[in-house]
Amino acid sequence: MQQYEITEAQKKAFEDNEADFRRLDDQMHGIQEAARARLIDNGWDPGIEGIPCLACPCPDFMADGQLGRCRRGGCGHPFGRHDLPR
């Protein structure tokens, strides 16, 4: 990766951005856990290998959809709405 000369203010901005993205990751993980538990509590457990969707009955994420979305017909949800491996 190419190295750039950055100012202290820019370094601080990158550090703040990284901290915000970590908080977003933690929040997304919590939402996925709640969605998974809600589906299981309501009798939905596809019991399959893969990356099933948590927003619809899509059994597995299919890559190469537009803007990182699932290309499986009837789904189309972004990767983050699928049950990502922990």
C-alpha cells in the first residue's frame, strides 16, 4: 500500500473515522444477533450452510449483485443483511 504524508489533523480524522466504524460494526453485530434470535424464536431456522438472509427467506448470499447486493431473485438485500459469519 502506498504511504502518504499526512498532517496530525488528518491522522486524528482517520483515527476518529476508524473509531466510528468500529462502533458501527458493533451496532450491526447487535442488530444481526437480535434478528437471528427473533427468527429462531419464531420457528425459522433454515439449518443450512451458507449465509442466509435475515430480512427474507433467501437461503444464501449470491455475490456480484448491483452495489454489493445479493443477486438471488427475490432477495436483493445487501451483504450486511445476511447472517454473516462471526
